[in-house]
Amino acid sequence: MKVKDVVILTCLFIGEKELATKLEDNTTLNDREQERVDTLVRCYNLVNQEIASDYLPFLYTEKIDVNNSILNFSGLEKTLVKVYELKGSINQNVRYKAYPDYLEVVGHAKKITYSYMPEDLTLTDGVEFYNGLSARIYAYGMASEFLLSDGLSEDAEIWEERFKESLFVLSRRRTEVALPKRRWL
């Protein structure tokens, strides 16, 4: 799936059926329509980053080689938000102290797992849905952001509520509840 597909779904939600049809048919857009599509792409990036930083972290594990030294965040493949674990060569936890731009590692670290901030995408970029996310959830958030930027705060509130409810359903625990065995007295 591409960002374009999520934009088309959002257009249908906000009542822009003509724009959705033009995007599906790859017809040329006038300046006003292109501006609206660009705004929707910006809304997608905002929603994607909001989900990653506030609701469902996007986790990434990377191999590193640091020995009693400093691990600069700029040397990592993705933009770090929070470190979840630092492991050594035999998969043991490695102690570290976090600073704004680096980690001070005590021991020999071989692997780091961290949440990251996703990069901005364009209309033609592919979308990966993490943690059970779907195009519908993104479209809810995008519709809210778009309508808010248009000054339609009451309509935006409705989409924001749907967006947050969908994220809440995804983020709640889905484990089995183990009840204690019955005892007969």
C-alpha cells in the first residue's frame, strides 16, 4: 500500500470524492487540488509520527559494537526516541546511562533495541503498517488533522475521537485471563 491509497481513503472520509477519483485515475490536478493533496500528505506524516511517539512505539533492533565507551545517537540507522534494551554478546543486559545525544555504555554492547521516529514520506512512498495499524486508522487521524487545519474543529473532533478509540483498542492487552482453579471445601 502507498501513502496515496491512504490519502484517497481520507478524501472519501472528508467528502472530497472528486479529488479521490482524480487521484485514483492519475489525472492531473489543478493548483488548489494539489495544495490539498500536499496538505493531506503532511497530515499523514504528522499522524504517523504521533502514533510512533505517543501511542504505539515503532521498535527497531540494530547490531552495534561498543565497549566501555559512548554510543552516539547520530550513528544509529534511525532517529532514536527511547532505548528499550542494550544487550551484550551472550544476550545479557548491559548497563548504560542515557544523555540527550548519546549513551554512556558500561560493558560490551552488541545489540540495541529502541523506538524510532519515522521519516517523512511522499505521496508515492510505500507504507508499512506496524502493530496492527491499518489505513482506516491513519485516515481517521488524517481527517481530523486536515479538518482542523481547515478550521472545522467540530468535525475534526469526531474524527479525532474515532482515531483515539481505534488506537486504544489496538494498545490494550489481549492476554488470556488465568483464573485460579476451583477448590471444594
